[in-house]
Amino acid sequence: MTVLLVVAKAPVAGAVKTRLCPPAGPAQAARIAAAALRDTLDAVAATPGAVPVLALAGRFADAEDGPDLAAAVAGWPVLPQRGDDLADRLAHAHADVAAAYPGRPVLQIGMDTPQLTEALLAAAVRRLGATATDAVLGPAADGGWWALGLRDPRQAAALRGVPMSTPETGRRTRDALAGRGLRVGTLPVLRDVDDWADALAVTGLVPTGRFAREVAALRRARPVGGRR
């Protein structure tokens, strides 16, 4: 079985989704982040044939909607993130899963794509299991990536040489994996939520989820540019 690894940060006001401010205030931005994470956790939990694991930075006890988030991952292994920067934390998370689940492939996602569905995740798991691939990468519309799958998660050490959160991150990640001799398959391109324009666009894709409801609540409270 494939491990579905969610790498997330506890949605604490002032520490997450700060690029949504304005129009959001810090607490509103954290609630939107919490809703995105809940939608993601639900999709992971519904994906057949996968073992869910959470690598968490921070504590849900300090977060917006912390009790609901803690309840959503009840029974999941929750690993503390460790490392000096994002690339290091990702590499460590994969290594920790490799140690806990030796021989299992890992598909890693984040908390910025609440439009994920169990069908899309199941397809990504199948793609990773194809005989022609050692890894899969899901490109993001901004040049980054939303998913990384590795048959051998120890190969995530390649990420330590890749600058994160840049328009070149996706390309450089693919190059780093290919440089290790890995055959890299491609997943569909998704838009991740960084700023308010992203939030509005993704809400249009999933108008009934928790994320969409939080964005809609903010739009009602603080209409931006005359839009409601």
C-alpha cells in the first residue's frame, strides 16, 4: 500500500496564508487554511488502498479549528516536522516515513490544494505504481509542484538542493530527480492557493467544500473590488 503523506502547518493566526491579508485578517486567513487542510484530509481519508500520515509543523492545540483538525486525524500517525527550511523538512518527512514503512512508496501533498479529490489522489497512486515510473510530480500553475510521489522515499534527499517557492521549483525538482536516474511521470497541473486570486479561482472548482464556505464568508464580510 502507498503512504499518502500530508505535509502541513498548524493554521495559527499570523503564521499561515499571510498573502491572503488583505482582504483577510490573520484569524480569517488561518480559518481559510484550516478549511483547506480539512478538505485535504477528508480526500486523503477517502482514498482507497492508501495509508494516511501527517507531517505537522506546530500544534493543532494552538490553531484555528484545532479540535476539529485533531479529530480528523485521529488514528493517523502524526510526525513532527524537522529541518532548517522547507526542502530539508520535506526530505526529513520522506525519510521518516521510509523508516516507519520500509519498502512502501510515498505520495506527498500539502495543504494548499483543497480541490483535491479521492479520485485524483487514487489516480496519482496508480500512476506512481506504473512500471515505467520511479517518481511522479504534480506541477502547480505557478511553477512549483503540488504532489511528489516516490517509490523509494529516501530519494527525497534530492530536494535539499532545490530552492522552494520559486517559479523554477517544479522544473528544478524534476531535474534533481532525473539527475538521480529516476524516471519521472507527470500528474495533472493544479493551482495552489497562495493569494486571494488563487482562493477565488479554486473556490470556483469546489464550491461546496469547507474551503469554499470560508472564502464565501469572507467575501460577504469584506467585498473586494465590488465583487460578492
